[in-house]
Amino acid sequence: MEINYIKLGITLFLAFASYKGIEAYFAGQLINETTRSMELSRQLQVDAQQAQLMRFKQEDENRQKSSKIRENYLNSLPSKPKAVSKKQAAIRKTNDETCSYWTKKYKELKSDYNKNMKQSACNRASND
């Protein structure tokens, strides 16, 4: 029995080429799937950031509304001369400045720490 080396060589070459082609196909599929997964993950992150931004804006609007309501209420009260000591006035001024500072810092960098500090400072200022 004679072995035809040319036919054997062609057969081995075609088998190897087919294997590499199939391997390349599945590698491409894997890359496509990974790319889709990464795009979906990125879109989810963008959506979450937009939702968080909307919550922050809503909270800010609510604070502004409540501040206006409080101001209107205080303006509607009969005016009496208030006896405020210099010490109380200094405390109020310091609390207002601290609230303004943390509000500014929070607008620059929206971190949980800045948010908590702003809420704490503004609560103190509003309780004066």
C-alpha cells in the first residue's frame, strides 16, 4: 500500500486551516460578547449616575423650596424686636458660613463625606 504524501499533506493542511478558522470564529464571538457586555455595563453606570444626579437636583430643589417656605412663614409672623445677644449672632453667622462652605464644597465634589458635612452644617444653621 502506497502512501500519497501530497494528498496527506493537503488533507493535513486543510484540517489545520479548518481548525484555525473555527478557532478564530469562536474567538471573534467571544470578543463580540465581551464588547456587548462592557457596553451594557457602561450604559448601566451612566444611567445610575444620571439617576443620582437627578436625585441630587431634586433634593436641592426641595431644600430651596423649604427654605423659601420657612422664610415666607417667618416674614408673615408679626414682627417683634428680637433680643439677640452678640454671642448668639456670632454663632448664627458661623453656622451660616459653615453651611455655605460645605454647600460650595459639595457642588465642587459630590462625595458622601461632603454631602453629610453639608447636611449637618445646614441643619445647625437652620435650627438657629
